[in-house]
Amino acid sequence: MAAQEKEAWPLPDMSLVDRPFWEEVQKGNLVLQKCQDCGRLQYLPRPVCVNCFSRNLGWQKSSGTGSIYSNLLYYRYSRTKSPRLNKESARNRSAYHLCRH
């Protein structure tokens, strides 16, 4: 019996700024933007550094360690789509602290 492939979640609409982030998410990686001028890490992806306003941004893979302080899973109801609650309507919100290694 062939191993079942893991079904990928659909990607959100992407911009040029956050496309590299979502492509890495599909591979199972968490990456953060890193300012090449001041060294600050930031999330959510933005076109400029929130610390020094530089546009010289790159990406750094997260170590994957940290602490989750709170997690919430909820379902969004849409009248325009199927009213059933399914995985497409699920949303996850978390509060976390990533360790810098």
C-alpha cells in the first residue's frame, strides 16, 4: 500500500514581500525576515525593517524552538461558500516567543 501524501493547505494570496515566507511554510520551514543593515529579525513580512527602515532584507530560518503561550482554533462561517464547518474555514491564532539560536 502506497504511503498517503500529506494534503497541503491552500496558500493565501501572496505579495512580492511575503511570497518567500509562504513558499518556505509549504516546505515545513519557518523563516523570518532579517535586516541586513541592523540585524533585527521581524515577523510579519514587511517591505522595510521596522527598526531602521532599511529595504535591505533577507530571510533566516528559525531554529524551531520557543514557547507557545496561548493557542486558539476557530472556524469562520461564510454565507457565500458552503455553510459547513470544514478545514478551509479553520483559523489558528497563537501567541508565542521564538528562541534566537
